[in-house]
Amino acid sequence: MSGNSLYFEKSVLEYQEEMESGAIDSRSLVSYFLRRIAVYDGILRSLITVNPHALDEAERLDRERQAGRVRGPLHGIPVVLKDNCDTCDMPTTSGALAFKDFVPAQDAETTRRLRQSGAVILGKANLTELANNGMTISSVKGQTLNPYDLTRTPGGSSGGTGAAVAASLAVIGTGTDTMNSIRSPSSACSLVGIRPTRGLVSRRGISPCSDLQDMCGPIARCVSDAAIMLASMQGYDPGDQSTEAIKGKALPDYMDALKPDGLNGRRIMLLENIAGSDPDVLQAVESTARQMERLGAVVVRSSVPELFVPDMYRFNDVQMWEQKPCFDRYVAYEEGRLPVRSLQEYVKTGLITPSVEADLKPKSEVVDPLDAPEYLARLEKNRKLRQFMISLLEQERLDAFMYPLQTVLAVKTTEEKGQHGRNGLMATVTGLPAIDFPGGFSKPDATAPIGVPIGMELLSRPFSEPKLISMAYSFEQAARVRRPPAGFPDLDFSSVVSNAQHQEPSHERT
């Protein structure tokens, strides 16, 4: 992953080694990323807000290090947050023009935990407005572009984070996931994304779409970075009832899972009936399976009719009924600081992306959605689906299911029906954990000089994150699939870095 640069495409652990040796410090690292943002983000449009105090935060953390206090592996590391995660010192827009001036009274729980771990919040990333589909277009920032192919979406809804991390505008970032939204940008941008088990990470202070389906998790360039970030984000929060599942339990730090032999002896079921028909995707699927077999895994190729994801979109997704009450609770949680009092009022502002308005308007008009017979029936279907999947894992002595996260490449930004062919809903409606990792690239073409990234996903039992991380790490270390996007290379800042030590960034919003 490393080149000659002290800064470009390094892992969190490599940055920590360089800071420990004195080769760099957090301030110079933050300065480097701020300069990359200034040069490149006018093209990508990945960030909504750049933290005007990022250099001050880095300096404070450098002083802590000099005094002998290092909080952990995230100490001094620049992180971007998806802009639906509350920050008490910057706007949290959720991609909505109506919320462009909204500054929450307190951090989201995940934001608080990351700051406590020593992360520097570099900025807030663009997203599909209210995290509502897979294209990453908002009324605040417009359409974010894929750094591997500027004619395509970076996935979504967390595509701003995905584009920023892929183009090295930050080291790591957060995503939120109601259907595919951590893993879709990871797949589209050759990244690692983890959707944790429901209850492992708090959602408090994050603009919601669904109580059952929402989760927050890491997006990173390598498995070890994602594992480090997840360890910092996880934990019980009395403000989020879902985390009762881990109350009083010791949680792993995941470093022990980073073993090159993590696939040896594992048994994985490749779900062929949700692999699609795209030849580039199918080639990546087969290449991944063969590599895993070379690393000692047994790959069982199978088709399971009960796990046909297109049917789950029709019969299992509950966002239609949950978004209105969840959004209205978030408005109440923010105690009058938002300019609207309900989802209906938000839709009526007119300050909304047309494609998002078309989706939200019918949701805003549903009466007593949580008492709807169809909603209650879907909850029961999802309970049975979760139990079926856990039972199948046990009966077949499986360590995980595997499939491509997207059966088609990241679509063009002009695609009217949006990003389609995504398999992420299976983890979403069951609350089971999944990890997406780079599995390959399509053939290069005129707009994608090294091809379009293709992501693979592993899904397993509740709280099996260590096993998933171990298997993905083993594959990553052997296959070395990820390559940085060709159009966003390292830059020579040798003549200007010293000046950055005495300058605040001149802009708050990119």
C-alpha cells in the first residue's frame, strides 16, 4: 500500500509508526489532506464542510503525544464523517439545503467516541439527501463523482465518504447503512466497509431512515483501518436501545483477527443465484473464490432460493413505514434546532432534490405506519429470515455467505433508475454483520483508466465481526486487489508544507 511518500495511501498503523518516529506529526498529516482537498475536491464534490479547526485539533493531539499520552491507533488520524452524523462544532446538513445552517447541540455518540479515540474530524462528507438512495446527490452539494470513473456514481448513500477516502482526501471515514449505504460506496470505490451487527454501534445523533435497518460503520482503504475504526466506534449507549445487546459485554479490539491465514480451514458458501450476469462481476467473483481456495478455504457454490435479494426488496424492506416516525423522533431529539417539525414539513419546504422528494412524499403521508398490517408482517418475515440464515450457517457448517455486493458496475450519474443490482439488503433486514472488500476491477475503458471497482461481501452470524475481518484480511494480503484511482495521484508539497504549519484553511465549505 505504501509508496515513497510519507503521506500517500498509508494505513493507520503506518501513520502511527511515522508519528512515533517523528518523521511526521498530526498537524503535517492534516495539512497534507487539506491541500489534497483544495486541489481535488472541486472535481469530486465529496465534502460538504471542511473543519476550520482541524489544524488546531491536530496541534492539540501532537502536544498530547509529546507529553507521553497516545490515546490509541486513531490518535492524530484525519477522519471524515458522513454529514448525517451530528457534530457540535460544524453543521450537520444530512445533504439537505433546508438544514444547511443546522449545528447540533452535541456530537453523535459515534462522533464522540472517535474524538475520544484521538481522531481529527477533517470534515463532513456529501451523501444522498437524508441518506435516501444510492447515487449520492444532495440539494446542498449536488452529485459526487466516482474517482475511478468521473462519469459514474461513487455508490451511496455514503458516496461522499467513499470518494474522499478512495481519492486520499482523508484516511478513513464513517458511513451509514439502511439498505446498502456503507457497502455500496466501498464496492464502487475499491474500499473496505463494515456493516456491524445491529446493536454493536450506536445510532444516536444520526439522522435516521429506519430503526430496524439503520447502522453506522467504517469505510477504509484496507481491512486493518476498518477494524481499528470499528473498535473505536462500538460500545453500549443508553441513548440507543439497540445497544442493550452488548451492555456489560467485553468487546474485541479486532487486532487479533488480522492474520494472513484467516481463510485457512474456513467454509464459505458462494451464493450463485445473486451473482448476476455481468461478465466483469462474474469474473471477479470467480477470481475471489479461487484465491480463497488457494488460501485454504472451502468454497461451496450454491443457490438458495430463500436468499434471492430482489425478492427482499419487494417483501422485506420496512423503510416505507419507519422513515416518517424515525425522522420525527430525530427532530424532537434535536430540541427545536431544526427548521422543520416533521418529515411532512421537510417535504413541503421545496428545498429538496427531486428524486428524493419523489421517494419521501409518499412516506411522509402514511398514517400510523407502525400499526400497518403489512409493516408488522414484514417484521415477522425478517425475524424468520434471520433465523433461517443462522440455521443454514449451522447446518452447513459455514463460516460465511459470499456474493458480490453489486451485480452491476457503479452506474452512470445519468442513470434514471439509480443504482440497482445491490445485494446489501440481506444483512440490513436481518441485522447480521457483513464486510465488503475489493474483489476486482472491470476492464479499463476511456473513462475508467484502470477499470471500475467490484466489491465482494462476506456475511455471517451475529457478532462474528472478528471472523469476517480475519477472512477479508487474509484475502486482502494475498490478492492485493486495491489500486488508487489514477486521476488523483500523490502531489509534491515539499515546498509548501512548511507554510501550512502556520496557516488555517481559508475555507469552511468546499
